[in-house]
Amino acid sequence: MPNQILAAIGIPAIFLASTLLAASPEMHSIRTDADVALDTNPDSPFWKNAEPVFATRDNRGNPVTAKMEVQSRWTSENIYFLFQCPFEELYLKPSPTTTQETNELWNWDVAEVFIGSDFKNIKRYREFEVSPQGEWVDLDIDLSTPHHEDGWTWNSGFQSAARIDRGAKVWYAAMRIPWSAITPTAPKPGATFRINLYLSEGPPSNHKSIVWQPTLTKTFHTPERFGLLRIVAGRR
């Protein structure tokens, strides 16, 4: 039954969100004992035992030819993500800068993670983006405001690295995000977060939006469709 009908008969939005999340696919982030330098090599010891998930569909749920692979690990201070992004045609911002964040980076090729700790107000979450050239932007998202994109002025302190393998037609990116940017207290094994993963690829004439959990809308900003990230002590 569509959410609009459920809301019209008096079922609250928080119940709808919790119902969706109850059946949401899970991604696991695997504990590691110590923080490390950012590593974009999927064959490195750091990433070897991390469980992957795959973004294989567009916003509407249609299969796509390319798939983005994402892995995650965590420590008491930070959470890490590794993105492996095959491409047909890169669409890169001219004159990139990696010393400060790039507003509106989402208009170019980027890998993105949206993550939130608030299961009551699902319109609040954080957005982190990195480009094939290593540009980055972070946003404090509040969908109840008229211009949620203004959240880019927030600074999380996250770090990123990226590289392009043009021969293999794959680009790689890694993020290290402080827990303090996501949740008031460091999580323990078993903790869950709301999450979705996205890849924007190609020029406007051949643009592809590749997602982990299809939003079924025109926008990535559809928190009702997020999956779950579970913090675990070891690989299951």
C-alpha cells in the first residue's frame, strides 16, 4: 500500500519508516583494532576480510551493466568505506582541488554514502562524497529545511583518497569518517545505522545513477528506502 494512503488513514511516518527498516537489507562493517592510513587497494590486508555489498540498479530498480562494490571497517574512533567503481566514461570536474571541499560535487562523477543514526527523525542524516580525482564534500542533511543542500557548510573532519585505473576502467575511493560526525557516542558491536550507497557516473548525455537500495524516486534523498549498516566484531 502506498505511504500516502497509509498516512491518510492515520498510520504515522515513524511507523512506516520502522516497518521498511525491519525488512531492509544489511551491510556489515567489520571491526579492526587500529586506525590506518587510507588505502584504496581492495587486495590489501586491511580490506581483505571486509564483506562487500553491491550497487547494481538505478533509482527505479532497473538493473545496470556496471556495479559498484563497497566494503566497510570500523574502529572505536572511525568508520571506513572502500568503493570500487567501474566506468564507461568519466565525467570529471576541471581544475580539481583536494585541499578544501567542493560544493556541488554531485554534478560530476562521485561515490556517495548517506548515513544516519536517528531512527525517529529519518530526514536527518549525513552525506559524504568523493570523486575519482579525490575531491570531496560532506553535508549535514535535514530534509525538513527548504534547501537541504546548504548543509555542505558543515565540516565532519572526514578524510578521503581516490585513484583511477584507466586501463581497467575502474576507479577506487576510500573514506575515513569520525564516529563523532555520525553519532554522539561511539558504537558497540550490534549497533545499526540507516544507510544508502550511490554512484553517479558519466556526462549528462549518458548519465547513470547506480544505487545499493533503489529509491524508486528521482532523487537519492529518499530515506524511507535506506538499508541498514550493522557494526560487527568479525566477519559472519
